[in-house]
Amino acid sequence: MYKPSDGDTGWNINVTKKANITDEFICTINDSVVVSSSFPFIGDNFEKTGTYRGKKVKMNGFRNSTTITDSNGKSQTTDKYQIRVFIDDSLVDKFDF
């Protein structure tokens, strides 16, 4: 929940992960889509900006990949994500997936 200094009611901020080939992340404020982005095929982070009620909204994502190889030589990679949301360059929330 973010409370702007102009007396506006609180903003309900949420980030959801839409599973597809590039794992799209969608930032909504009060049920309105403000920013959406996916990780690039090469690279472990992204940054995307938008606006909501005259305020700059920035969504910054970071991916951490871990690969485990079992005794048979089979590898399995697991990705963990952290998505941070900034309003006017101040961190307001973070989401772990």
C-alpha cells in the first residue's frame, strides 16, 4: 500500500507473474496495469517505467538462476525472481517469486 503525499487515498500495488516463455511480470496499481515487462533472453535484470496519476512508477527485476547436477549428470535449473517497485524513485514494495 502506497500513500501519496497529496492526500489521495492509498494505492494498492501488486505484481503478478504471467508464466510464458519469457516470464512476464505485470505491475498493477488499484487494478490498473501500469507497467509490464519480461526478462531478456540474455541478462538477469530489467527496468521499465510508467506513470500513474502523474507519478513515475519504475519496476526493476532481478533473476537468480541456480543449476543443480545430480549423480547421473542430469542438470536442473531453477530461477528465483525479485521485482521491486519504485514511485518517484522511492522503493515502495518488493515481490519475490
